[in-house]
Amino acid sequence: MNKIVFVSITIFLIFFLTACSSYTYFYSMDNIAEYIRQQTRIEREEERPYSIPQINGFTPLVNFGFDAGIHSNGGRYSFATYREQGYLIDYAGFVFDTDLRLSNETLINDMIVYRSDYLYGVKNMFGQIIAEPEFERIEILGNTILATCILGFSDLFVDSDRVHRQLSRGITLLSENELLIDGFVHDLDLNLLKANNVYSVVGKLTNGKFIITCGQLLGFSDQFLNVTIPPIHFAVMPFNKEGFASVRTVDGIYKIIDRNGQVVVIEENGLIPINFDGEKIVFQDSLHGNRMGIADKNFIPLSSQRFINIYQNRVFHNRFIIERQRVGVEDRVRFFDIDLQVYLVGVYETISIHDNHFIARCDNGRFTLYDSSLNFLILDADGIYFCGKVLMVNNWGRVYFYRVTD
């Protein structure tokens, strides 16, 4: 009996000690695994800022990724933070320390537009308030700010000072020095500028030209409101950067004119010229449902291919067009190579152009960057923005800045 009890106690002790050692072993292993994970996370947090992705044609401004960034819209500076320190990155690629702190604000022409209770205000780059958050819409050109309240009245700020309060409705900021009020151009002191007692202005200055109107007819003036092309046309399009504009005469003929008003292209055989960049003509084919096509400078169509809609009515890099299509209830865009007569890469939600680069936004909200030959440089980023010669890339929680080198 004693022998049986002894054996039973011995077996129990063996199992008990084995279980305890196993528990201690697994508990220790769990702690070790968690420790390894923690160390790995810390090491990655330390290493991640220094492993900046390389992009062909771009040089990193610094050798780490920022924690957050706000790109500039028309101004000189972008803003970024790293470990609670603020930095300004100018359009040439220089980086400066700053005490500025930004989160959900917007940078426009180096002014900070901030939001409070669904209304907007403006601060300067030193954080000083220019306009209190009491406006529904903010327009900024240079150092001039036009702030419009819910009732439609506008306040005008120049060089951070409020110079006019509750201006009439329907006022538009044309430039840093000009206001459009009821179709007539005024200076910032609300003085009527010359020529406007005869002609009124339609829209903003585009490529050095205003569209002016007299009665039902349209023409053009220069930036000083000197009439360059009298209002003799029934309809006009703004001049493009190459110096050409599409017009429609009073007898219904479509033409392309230069800055002097000389006709360089005129409609023929049902082909209506829409845009001309000096090399390629974009036209509408009235015989085929007003679909669009491409012709050479002699107005000879390059192919029988017709498109639903051509983005910005122009050819990019003398080779690519961007076709806009309706897919269900939404618009989609894609590239077409007019030399190879084929569609390229994918279908995108939007495509924007910056000098020699294309930024494409996919259906999933991610961005891709292409060079001028449609070679992809960045694939699947959270955000891609340009400010002058500086590229800002927001990806997977880090923000990287590059300088364009090619």
C-alpha cells in the first residue's frame, strides 16, 4: 500500500513539475516574442524615416520622411512636421525650421486658410490672424484677399489690412490689383479703370488676355485693358499659352486666331477647330455626332479615330491626349497615343498635369505619377503634389519631399 502511494505521489509530482515548467516556458517565450516585436517596432520607427524611396528624375531634399505635410497651392512654401518640429519647404527645395504649427489648414499663396465652425478665416505664415473665421468663401491672389460672407457681401484685405468692408454682391478678384464689379474692372480703391465705360470684362485674365464684351459681341483686351481684338465675334474661347484662341463669327463660322486676330485655321468639311498649339489641331466632327479628333497643322486628320471628349482640348507632349468618358454615372479618363493609335496604361478617375509629369488618381483614391513618356515613377501613393520644382509624396503615414532634377 505504501509503495502504491509513493508511486502515485511521485507520478503526480512529475506531472506537476512538468506542467509548471511548460507554463513558465511558454509564458517566457510569449514575453520574449513580445519583446522582440517591441524592439523591432522601435527599430523600424527609428529606421523608417531614413529609408526614403528613390524616384527617377528626383533628388530627396532630406534623408528622412516627415510625419505630416501640407502642400502649397500657388504659393512659395509647403509645410511639414517631424517629431513635433515644424519645417517650411520652399518651391526651390530649401528647408527651414519654423515655429508654425498646422494640421487641417490649407496653404494658398503663402496664406493659411483655417476653418472654425464651418466658416473660414486667414492667418499669415507667422500665425497672425488677418481675417477672423466668419466667411463662407476665401479667394487669395498674391497679397490680396477677397473674403465673402454667407449673405454674399465681401471684405477686401491687402497686405494683411482690411481696406474695404461689405462690398456689393457679385464682386470678383481678377488679379492682385483688380476687381470685377458688375462686369467692369476697378482698381483696389474701387476706381473704374479705363476703357470700361465702353466694354465690360467677362472672366479672369487668361494668358495675358481679358475677354471683353460690347452688347452681344466678344473680343479681347490686354492686361491693361487696351483693346487688342475688337468685340466682333459671336463666341470666343480664352487664348491658350501658345497664343491661339477659337472664335465663332456672327455668320456661324468657326476659326482659330492668333494674338493679333489673324486667322490661322478655319472650319472645313464639317470639322470645327477647337484648339491649336502650333503643331496639332483638336477638332469636333459635326458629321459624326460632334466627336473629337486630332489633325496636323494643315488641318489634315491624323486618323479616323474619334473621341467622346478630349481633356483640356489639347495634345500633351505632341503625342498624348487624355480622353474623358462617362462610365455609369461617373467620368473616367485614359491616355491615347496618337502616334501608335492605341490606348495606354489604365483608366483613372482624374488626371492632372504638371510640366512634364502626369498625376493619375485611381478609383481607390490612390495616386500614380508618370513622366512625359508615361513611364510610371510612383505607384500607389496616398497623395502626390507639386510646388514649383518640389514634389511632395504622402505614402503610408510618411511624407517625402524631392527636388526635380531633370
